[in-house]
Amino acid sequence: MTVEPAEVDDRYGPSALATPANAVTIIRLLVSPALLVMILREPSSWAAVVMWFVLAVTDGIDGALARRFGTTRSGAFLDPLADKVLVLGALFALVAAGRFAWLPVALIALREVAISVYRTHLGRSGLAVPARTLAKVKTVVQEVAVFLALLPLTVDHPALADIALWLAVALTLVSGAQYLLDGRGAATTLGHRAQRTAG
């Protein structure tokens, strides 16, 4: 039996801005500062846990909407931006609140900034390197680390959140190295194609 692929509703073109996925992403961006203020005022609280869970889940929702209605260039920019504002903002807020050490958070932040700059460089060269599964896993582990730090039930067991955070650091660095290698391979392939065309 042949299974037909699911149809994609591509009513929104690649240049569209006002899309359902972008609406969810923009709401995440606007609500994130409120969560950061809550974390700074009270690092572990049920209110922060609920808001964090909702914002983390909506990351999957806007991705599903983008696949359903069609991806856009604006969404490709806004979605990673919302992820970084939310995750890095929460991590730094937890550092400021004395819940996380600065070193693992700094390592994660440096990787994210470096890969963003590298991705922009590749984009200017006409290259797009898709994220691997490990990159998605590292985002989930980062979110779990924040969740454990915010959860009042684990406030007396900080090692749980710390272990999750250092696991996130390892995944973050490894996935970053993978992206650099993939980008280098794509650039080499593009260069070879250009040489063959010129020849």
C-alpha cells in the first residue's frame, strides 16, 4: 500500500510576514521578558514553571504551523531569534539569580552567537545548512535544565538542574562542531561546482 505524503497548505509565499507561525513566534518574543522578570524576582516558582512550559511548547507549535502553511524567510529568521531570546534570557536570568554558574551558560551563549554569525556568513554565500537532529535535542535539553531550575520541587536538589545544564553544554558544543563541519563541506562542494562551471 502506498502512503501519500501529507499536503502542505502553501497559501503563504516565502516572503510572507503575517503568517500563523510568525504570529505565535512574535507572541513568544513579547511574552519572554515577563518570564525573565519573574525569574529574577523568584527563581523557583510554579508561575514561572507554567509560563516556561507554555513558551517552550509553543516552539513546537510554530514549527508545526510553518510546516502546515509553508515556510517563509521571515519565519526562518524569527523562530531561531525567539528561541535564543527565550533560552539564553532564562539562563542568564538564572545566573543573575544565583541559580546557575556563569561558566556553562557562557559556553552555551558563545556557541549560539558563533553559529548565528557563521550561519549568516553562509547565507550570504547562498548556502543553507539544515540543522541536525542533535541540534534539536540540545535545545530540548537546555529547556529541561531551565525547567528543573525553576521547579520548586527540585529547589533542594540543585544538582539535578546542574547535571542537565552541563549535558546541554556538551550537546551544544558537539552540535556546533557538526554545524561548522557541515558548513565547511557545503562550501567546499559549492566551490568545486563553481570551478567545474568555470572550466
